[in-house]
Amino acid sequence: MTIYKEQAAKMYLLCVPKSNVEHNILEAYSIKDLNASTVKKMFKLIKQFGYVIIQLRSSQHKENLLELSQYFGSIVKHEHSDKHGIVPVTPLENSPAYVNTTTTELPLHTDGSLAVDPPKIVALQCEVAVASGGLTTIGDGRLLYDYLTRTNPCGLLNLFQPDAITVQRENRQSTKPIFEEHESRTRIRFRWDDAVNISVKPEDLAIIKTIKDFFNRPENRLQFKLQPQQIIIMDNSRILHGRTAFIQGSKRWLNRVWFDGKSAYSEEFCFGFSPRETLEELKQKCCL
């Protein structure tokens, strides 16, 4: 696995050096063959870092991806998914409106921006890795939140408003907060790209720019090439993901599946993150 931007470990996505990032990779022959110890480690890594990578030896791609349902719940269908719920992420000609089928950069985002209830887990599986570019990029909503509590707490408070961001595509529209409190956890929901119409209040444009600038800094994101037979499993309420651009005409094939997080292992889940300061503490800081 190739990891980029390994310097600046103090502010790195996981606040750890490269060697520890590689510890987030678990190996197995297939998903069916995961033993109890590996399953325990898988959930532990997702709780701690928001994601895990499974390196498989089996090349039964779709079967392995679908087998994750026993751990992460029912598959959430998408308008572009096949009958099993798998969405192919690969370049297609003349499909500029759907960023997954282009070779352009895909900015960091959480999935399900138009959904009433976004998927809790996103799994991306690599079948074919492109030779150059096409790096998977991830960012941690917890680090962003902690940064905003220090630099612009009152601006951050605005992002909890129920009408903080509106995303629209054709006849579908969703207006939601960017950050939400769920019991003792905080969850993020964010997207900002040209494939959909996105609007925020004029007074929030500055903090949106801060969010984009934060993740544009190499020390605040992690970039790596997802390899064939690897699956990255992410907490969609904490981890933002995207990819770098790659050359048109290149072959790159990933499979994506969404899960609702409701399974026999639900007690293992703690979606989102523990905030540096709660919503109530932010209100007190801003004298509200």
C-alpha cells in the first residue's frame, strides 16, 4: 500500500506517523473467513480512527463486498446501484453529471447528501487501480471540528442549524445541518462540488471556505492508492472521502456499497466522534 504525505505527523489525519497508519490494514483470505479476533480488531479500528482497510487474497470481489452486510447491516440502494446494491465507480464517457464516472478530482465529502438518512457505513473495494493518479483521499471530521472549536466556535455553531446547507440535483433537494449531535456523539454531513447545486447562507460562506482550506492542507488529509483486493470501510458520519484526478482513458474500477449500520454487531458501533466541545458548550462560549 502506498501512503503519501507522511510528514507533519503532529497534525496528520490520524495524529500518528505512517507506520501506525499501516496498522489499520487487516489481512484475510476472504470476508467469509474473518475470525473473531480480526472482527474485533476491525470494529476497534473503526471506533478509534473512523475507518479500516481489509486486504483480501480472494478475488471474488462482489461476493466479498456483499458479505460485509453481516457486520454492517442492510445494504442501502442507490439510483446507480445494481440489483445487489453495488455501485461501480469507474469512468464512463459522456457522464459529467455524476462525478463517480469521471476522471476529475472528487473533493472530500460524505455520501448520501440527498438522503433523508445517509448511510452509516461506506465500503469501497478496488478491482483495478489506475497507474497514475486516482489516489483515495480521506479526511477526519473530528479533526475539522476540533480545529473550528479553536478558531471559529461561533461560526461552527451556525453549522448545527437545520438549514445550514442545501443540496439540489434535478428534482431532488435536501436541507440539513452540517454537524449534528446524537447523544454524546457528533456527526458530520458535508459536500461541496460542481456536480450538484449547493447553497448556504451568505454569513456561512466564510466558514465553508475555512473547511475547504483546512482539507486542502496536506497535513489534514491522507492520500493513498487503494490496491486491488483491498476494501476501505468508513464511518460515513465521521470520515470524508474523495479522490485525486487521473488521466482520461485510464482504467480504474472500484465497487461501492452503502450499509445502514443495523446488524447483530450494532452494539460495536459508535458513529461519529466525541467532540472537543459539545453543542451546549459552544452555545455558552458564544453567549447564546
